[in-house]
Amino acid sequence: MTLLPLNPAMAATDPPPVMEARRWLAGLTFPADRPLINVSQAAPVDLPPLALRQAIAEAALNDPAAHLYGPVLGLPTLRAEIALRWSLGYGGVIAPEQVAITQGCNQAFTAVMSTLAGAGDEVILPTPWYFNHKMWLDMQGVRSVPLATGPDLLPDPARAAALITDRTKAIVLVSPNNPGGVEYPADLVAAFRDLARAQGIALILDETYRDFDSRTGRPHDLFSDPDWADCFIQLYSFSKAYRLTGHRVGAVVASVARLAEVEKFLDTVAICPSQLGQIAALWGMQNLAQWVAGERDEILARRAAMVAGFHALEGWRLLGCGAYFAYVEHPFAHASGAVYTSDAVCKLAVQKAATLMLPGTMFQPASHPEGARQIRIAFANVDRDGIATLFDRLANFHP
């Protein structure tokens, strides 16, 4: 049989890690008294609150525009609401025209990156990196330049500066971090902004997990700079705060000129964002502040349980913990002294401990051997009793 052509960049892109991990479950069954603990994916599985679902249903039943194409860059009311709230929250000036709505934050990244970099260009990604960022760059033939972080998982602007070449188009940060969980200090984010501005490249800051930051007040001051749009691009997601994962609503905040280019990408790929998702996001912003605060409190309580649990778990080392994630080093080695690779550990943990985690090798390049000791645990869907059960299983697990 003759095979159809395959884009070599696509062929060279790794498969989606979450989907790969789910394949480890094939053929396995878990008894009712020992169900699978799935800490592989960072997405809420509970339904949105009832009032929000009712708002979606009302729009679906009675708003004809909810079923039609809308503006490519999103509903003006939602863009204006984001601009207003971000201006107040970050202490800056953001215009509605500097906001675009996308089909989730992943599309926000792909749209922005499509305006910045093409085949042969380079983008700096701190490691451990968010695998979907790396996958998109691979698909486009853009070289991901890994920026190794230290034991604190914080990237160093000086080390980043040494990686910049005439092909570098952007530096990408994620805070609170996926997969590391760490929250980047405001002065560190500002230092990366200064570096990007001096080098004439973009700083992209993905703040998908902003609503679960443990700090009070604004997480950074970049929007307070009146010239913020000359180099700074922010990405955001409504999926986590309002449990709207299936509705795919994200946002880009950038210069008007940048969004004019983003519009070309979005019109070609999706024409417009989901109308019902946008209606839900707007309703949530206007009505669910107290509910989101409660969600944040619960996530912070689970974070505290994770920190306490790993401090008491012999041999394991907690590298970072925040938002939805704990990022850890496992203690396991063969009798010969060779380290069990994290992918082997995670596959065996499914079989022996009924626990599904993602190995650090999915978040690190092959050139970074530390990934073989690292594991990401996404704890947002595990309550505190479930977290206690998780630690019981890890304490009794050995490959």
C-alpha cells in the first residue's frame, strides 16, 4: 500500500503525553476498594457551578447569536471585561483592543507563536517545560532552546541571555508553573521583560493558573509599564477557574498590531471562539468572584497537604509545589546503583500502586538527564482524603 506523505516536522513531534500515559491503563482493572488515583492531567473534572450551567443553558435556548459566527477576536463585551479587570488587578492600562479571545490557552499560544516564529527560528523554554508548547514549536520547525533551571526551578535571566542568537524570537514563561508549580517572583519576571526588550524579542507569560497563585496582590508589575505592549504578551485560560475545559476559552493580551496578525491565524483555524464558552466566561467573571475564591482556598489547602506529605515521605524530594502541581524527585535505584528512569517508575506505579503520574522525561529534553528522576503530580482533582491515600500508596511502593 502506498503511504500518503507525512510532514516530517509532525512525524518528529512526540505524541501527547497525557494520551500516552492513558495507554498505560490498557488491559488493567482496579478493584472498588483500590481505585485508580489519576494525577496525570491538570484539568478540573467537576462540573461548573449550577448557576453557570444555567446561564449557558439560557444562552443556548434564547440567544440566537450564541449559535452564529462571532467576531474573530472575540465578543467585545468579554474583551472589555478582561481589559477592565486586568487594568485594575495589575495596576496598568489595558484597552479592549489589546485583548483577544481564543479557543483555550493552547490556541492562544499557537496563535501568538505563529506571528513570531517560523521554521528555523528559535524560542527559549525553561525546563521542565510545558509539553504542548514544545510540541507546537516542533510541528512548526521552530527550535526549542532549553533553559535549564536549578533546584528551585526558577529560570535565570543571565543564563537565558547567553542562549539568545540572531534566530531567537521569544522567551516563554509559565507562572504559576506547569509542571513545576513554582510561582515566579515579580522581580524575576521583570528581569526577563527587561532582557526581552533589550534584545528586541518577545516575552510570553502564560498565566493559566493565575487564579490559584498563593500570593496576595498582583503577581507582577509588567502591565504598570506604560510601554508594556512593546515586548510583553500575556496568555490566560478560563478553563481552570470556572471549570470550562470543554468550552475552550482562553485569552491573549498584546499590542493592537500583534492582535491584527493573530486575527489572521484565528480566522483561518477557528473563524471565531465558541460563543457559549465566551458567554460563560463573561458570566463567571461578573458573578463568581466569591466562588472562585473558595476554589482557590481549596487548592491551597491541597497544596499544603502535598507539601506536608512529601516532607514526611522518606527518600522523595519535593522540588516545587503550587497551583495544580507538585514536581518531585523519586528515590529509586536498581541494585547496581543505576537510577530507575521516571517513565519506568510511573508505568510500574500504575500496576503496583494504582497511581497514574507523568514522568519528568515528558517535560525535559533528552539532553537533561535530571528528567529521569523527576515526576509531575497534578493534585487538583484529588481531595485531602485522596491525597492521604496517595501518600500511603507512595510510601509502600517500590519498583
